[in-house]
Amino acid sequence: MPQAALVSDASTSPIFDSNRKLQMMMSEHNTVSKQVEYDPARLVDGLIERMQLKNDAALAKRLDVQPPVISKVRNRRLAIGATLLLRMHDASNLSIAELRDMYGERRTSMRFGPTKVPLDRE
């Protein structure tokens, strides 16, 4: 019995409640900011518009990839890798930095194999 009383007292203390509220607010903030900033669908839509294509399948054909690749990128099931980014750059004549800005990439370096490569920003 005394242990249960201690647990209930700790869970109802003002410090416990304020820490819990702070953790919930931080979690919501991080989730919202990630959703707003990183959006690969924005890149796919931007490329389709810029290249005057009709749909994802036409973009896939232009990039010489299978249509499911574009769908997986759009739905965040596949990360935009270096090869795909280079194909997008070649097909659209946009710089790598412009492409990365379109989908909200904010990292300052990317890992290609065992080495870490800094990304130059123009």
C-alpha cells in the first residue's frame, strides 16, 4: 500500500506534470517542424511543373527510373539518394543546391559510402 501512495503522489506532483507537458510540447514542435520543412513531394511536384510533365510516370520515364521509385519518394518510403538527385539535376538543369532546397534538405553534409562529404551551398 505505501508504494502505491508514493507512485500516485509522484504522478500528481506539479513538477511531474510540468515536465510531462514540456515533453509533449517539444514532441509536437519537432513533429510539426519536420513536416513543414522536409517534403519530398514538393520536389516531385516542382520537377513535374518545371519540366512540363503530366504526372509521376512521365517524370519516372524522364529520369530513367521505375514509376514506383517516384511514388516511394513522394510518400517518404524511399530517401532521395545521390544517384536519383543527380538524375534530377541532369534532367531539370537545376543545381543540386536548388533541388535540395525544393524538398527541404537542411543537412550540411551527406554520407557517400565510408566518407562524409561536405555540401557546398551557393
